[in-house]
Amino acid sequence: QLPRIINKEKSIHTFRMFRNLTALKHLCLWILILACKRITTVSSPAASTFVARGCARTKIKVEKFIFTWTIEKFSIWYKDMNDLREQLISPIFSSDGDNKVKWHLTLIIVKEQNLALYLNFSPLSEASTVKAKFKFSIVNAKGEEENVRASTRVCRFRETQMLWGYDDFISTDILLREVKRFLPNDELTIVCEIEEVNIVNISDESTRIRSKMIEDELSKDIGNLFVNENCSDVTLAVGQHELKAHKSILSARSAVFAAMFEHDMVENMLNRVVITDIDHEVLKEMLNFMYTGKTPNLNKMAQGLLAAADKYAIEGLKLICEEALSVNLTPENAVEMLILADLHSAGQLEAQTTAFIKTHISKVMNTQGWQDMIKSHLYLRAEAS
């Protein structure tokens, strides 16, 4: 019987040990649960009170610009050129500091009864649409503004509605009856006041800066492909100079290069384009524009770049060149610019130059360029005079 008693005592001892361990395990588990509950209780209020916030501002921005247009020898245009139905076009002007919005005025004789005056949104503008109010007036002999005509509402200028104005800006009877008042020294002076209206959304400044940085970085990176000649697959040879480029970029930017590289032409098979009619520096500047959209040497090379842009059908560069040449017109270079515009089908430059010549006809006719044009480009004389 003794062994059975010993075994019983061992069993009781073992049971008590197991029971104590189980109780300890439960105690630890209970402490852990309380700790978790404590953590949840402490962290929940903070999580539930987190609120994301943002702010922005919208404002109506109004910018005023005043343009004065003086037409010399007005009687020659009105009386002697009336049968030609010629319209007068002012030089292009910009109403903003960034030169993104460009305008010109147009003056037309309507049925010999009225002068029509229109404000034209120039296709040279970088903006696709502009909202603006405008006011026209005539400066009299005393320097005062008369015959004021103003839009009563904001007008939208865009591709489908490029101009706004008045078919009856002023009666020709009144104008000619009051010559001393409205046409001192045979000059008609028109004032155009533009109030450009923009709706501006101002968001987080960091977002705008980041967007500009990304845009600049993209232009810089693509430009580095040209500068460093990385992965180039075509060579442009000009005299003793060679420039490395990329067919894909040239094709994307020029319809002429696209046609050249899409077919089995010699240039495509040899990966080499020989250019004989463009200066090396001009070609380099043209390629820089194709890669980056920038032309740092535009003013020095505008004429050469216009010819290059016309040859390779790079319309953006062509428009920029026309604009640069238009704003630098003088009586001495006007005839040269007219011939250049005619040669390269530069419509905007031709229109601006023609208007400039008509406005300054007496000075232009005294230049050597005018005499040379009579001999070599007689058909342009009829258009410009």
C-alpha cells in the first residue's frame, strides 16, 4: 500500500504546481489585456481628433494697359487709297509684362460713311483666350480725348472670336468737317485702353513652385541630351561642323524631319543630314529650341532662324522670329523685312511690316531699300504703298 500513497502524494503535488502555473499564466494574460486596453484608450482620442486642412484663394485680377496709335498722313490713306479698300493695321503691342498677350488695332473705311475700329487678339499670343474690356477714343488738337466708345461688358477674345470693336467708330463726315480738331498736322491719334480680366486661383505656393521646378527640370534634362550627345543617332553636318541629335526628337518637332526619317531616304539610311544653306550657329540655336523650347540668342539670329524655321516647318519658332522682327521695325529696315516676310511666307511679319510702312511711308520712301525694292520686287511696292 505504501507505494500507492507515495504516488498519490506526488500526484497532489504535481496538480498543485500545475494549478499555480496556470493561475500565473492567466494573471500574465490578464495584465497584457489591461495594458492593451490602456494603450487603446490613450491613443484613440488623438487619432480621432486629427483633421487635414487646406486653403486657397480666388481673386479677380484686372490689369489696365493704354496704347496710343498715331497715323501720319491720314488724308493720303483716306482719300488717295480709298478705292484700294486698304485697311490700316497698327504694330503689335502687348498688354502684359510677360508679352504673352498680344494685340493690334485695325482701322477700316465702311461704305465711305464711317471708320470702323477693332481690337484684334493676335495669333502670336501664347494665351489661347483672353477676357477684357476696352475703350477707344480720339485725341484732339488740345490733347483731350473725344469720341469715346467703350465696351459695356467683358469680351472673350479667342480663336473663334479674334476681334471686337465698332463698325461705326466715327462718321467720316464729322471727321473731315472737323479736320483741325481731329486731324491736326494731318495726323489721327487713337487711344486704346484695355482692362484685361483674369480669374486667379491661388493654391499652396509649394505646389506652384514644384510644378515650375518639374517643368524646368524636364526642359533641362532633354536639353542635356543635345548638349552631351547622349544616345544620339543622327549627325547634322554644316560645313566643317557636326552636330549630334536624335531622330525621335527632331521628328516630333518638325514635319520635315519626320518625313525624312520615316522613309528610306539617304539621310535616314546613313544617319547623316548634310545642310548647306543654314549657318552653323543658327542651326545650333534652332536645335536648342527644338530640345528646350528656348532661344537665348533670338535677337541676334532672328532673320536666320526665320529662314531655318520656314525650311523645316517649325511653326513655333517661326512665330517667335516674326514677333521679334516686328517689334524692331524701323524706316531703314522695313523694306528688307517685307521682302524677307514675302520670301518665307511669314504672314504676321508681312502684315505688321506693311502697316508700319504705310504709317511711315514718307520716311521709308527716302531709303535706299525702297529704291532697290522698286527694281527687284515691284509687286511689293503696290502692296506697301
